[in-house]
Amino acid sequence: MLGLLTLVILVAISCAKLPLYQANEIVNKNTASCRYYDSNGKIMYDIYNDNNNLYVQMQTSDFIAQTKIIRMGFTLWLAQNGKKSREKGIVFPQKHEGNGTVIGKGGRHEGRNNSFDDKQKQQQEQLKESFRLSTKNMALIGFYSKNSKTAVNIELDKSDIHVSVSFDKDNVLHYEAIIPFEKIFTEEKFNDSILSIGLESGYFDSEYRGERPQDGMRGGGNKGMGRPGGGKSGGHGRPATNGSKDEQRSDMSEAIKVWFRVKLNNQSHVSLGYDYLPTRGATISKLPIGSVNVTPGSNYYYWNGIFYIPTSRSSYKIVGPTKGIRVSTLPHAKTTLTVDSSIFYYYYGTFYSKQIDGTYIVVDPPVGAIVNALPKGYAIKVFDKIQYYFLDGVFYREVAVENGEMNYEVVSKE
């Protein structure tokens, strides 16, 4: 009976709605300040978006929080279903193996006669130095297939997901992740204007910790933290003053866990043009992570709505695919069109027809189809004083739709 009651409580907790915040429109991310504060984790955080990307920012001057993030790892979770579910994750920094305490050569006796401030400063410098010397690897969970885990060196590998951690002159830790919407919204059944976000660190358990935190390992103040706001615990104002050593040790054994939903600002990315995507015909030196050879033996590689063909051993050209090529998925931002009672899908200058097995096959552009944008790389041609847009052997002309915006209609093939 007790076990059943516990299960009911856990289910109720998991089904409870997460707090909902409104994302800000980002104008200059370098001047953004965090609005929300979590009193348990002692972090401030905020969410921004433009037409192409989601920006997640976090900062803390609390030394215990910094230590958990740098030494035990930090994960940003993203879920389209608006619930506390770990669908896609970005792990950075990753957990450091070894002794959990941050002490210098000479162990916990080093600097015993120093003042508390000197000890605190020394430990913060050691923490920053250990991060500076570490290999900057991040793990991408669930981005390329369910439960997949892809390792990326953020200093050496190219990735369209960016994450960074830095310290400022006041020893405040700053975290930022930039994620393209096309990497987040991959399932049509979910609303693309609300998603859930989790911020989680590791923690020091008794097995890993080895030694208890030193006397100096307590949180710093909140210098340079920006204005406080509503957080998971409804925390307004500055964090409370540091507690006893036992409280500090308890803090080290508790992970940072902050979950919330966010309503995105000015959601126009689904119908946005392709300015943020590469130009058709451009060449790149390396295929994106996750690219697949769409047909064994063919020259076409595919990733997230874009096709590539090799031009040499060290470069690839972005092209339009030939008719009949089949792919298993299309980006969430694809457009569904109906032309003469037939349904087509459109993305980045290519038209598709959905097959019984759920795959998509490339088809000729249907005459009369109206699309909201063309990828960069088209040519402009004028006939009888009428301007046409020419892409992949197809002519398009501008047409006005009901809301007054200009769209592009398929006129004919060359």
C-alpha cells in the first residue's frame, strides 16, 4: 500500500505543470541580463530567441554552484512536449573524473594560515584553471536519433549548436547555449511555440567526493548577478547569506535542477525565409554531423533538408536533388501544400511527396504551387518586362497572398 501511494505521488509530481515564462526577443545578446533566479541552485537564468535560434543563458557567482557545474557537469535539456522529459540534451561541461574537491598541490592543509578570502580566491582560481586546461567536449543527446549520444569538441569540430562557459573579472560564471530551431522542433505533433527546458548539474555524492568540502568551499555573494526575478522557488531578491559548514556540505550533495516551460517570442521561424541557411551552390569543407548517404552508391548526402554532393576529397557542394531521391525525414519547418487535390511538402527549394511507408520522395515542382520563400542562390531573369526567379531549372514569379506578403508561384520548368 505504501509503495502504491509513493507511486501515485511520483506520478502526480511528474504530471504537474511546469512554470511558464515568456522568452525575450534578443537584440544584443552581449548586453542581456538574466531575469530569473533559483534559490536552491543559486543560479540566475534567462531565455531569448530570434527568428532562427534559441538562446539559453545562465550565470552564478556561488562557488558551490560553480564547482558542481565545472567538476560534475551541466546538462541543458530540451523537450517539445512541454513536460519534464529528457528528450534532447547538451552536456557541457562534462563531468571531470578524479577527486571531487578543488584543492591545490599540498592538499587541504595548503594555505591553512591564510585568511578566508584568500582561501576562497585560491580555490576559485584553481577551479577556473582546471576548466581552462580541460578538453572542451560536449555531448549531444537525442539530436540525431532517439537516445543517440554524439561527442563534439567545441574547439575543433564544426557544429551548429554552440555552447560556452566563461568567468568574468568578478569570478561570475557565465553559460550560454545557442540552438537552431530546426534542431529542436522535429516532431509535427507538438506545438512549436512552447517547449520545456531543464538545467541540471551533477553533484558530489559520498563515493565521488572522497573528502568533504573545505571550510572555504561556500558560496560567494551575488556580485554582478544582475537583477533578481521569479525562479523555481519564487525567489525574489538576493540569495541568503552562507550557512554553516554542514549546510555547505549538504549543498554539495544536491544537484542543480531547474525546469520550466518557455513561450517563444515572435514565432515566425516556421515561415521564415532561408537567410540563415547556406546558399544553394556554395561549397563546404566538411559534412554536418549526422549526414547520411541517401541512396547507397549515389553521390548525394543529406542532412536536415539540405543535399550535398562531393566535389573533391575535401569539399562538398550544396545542391538541389534529382527527382526520385528518397529521404526518411524532413525538417519541422517544411510547408504542406495542396495543388490539384494532391498534397506536397516543400522545404529549401525542393518538393516532396509522402509515401505509404512514411518516407518522402523528391518530385518535380507542381505548376501553380505557391511557396513562402526560396533559398539563396536563385537567379533573376526578365521576360516581357516580368521578373522571374530561376532555381534548379524552375521559374517562379512573385504573387501577393491574403496578408499582403509576397510569395512565389511555380510557373514552369526550363
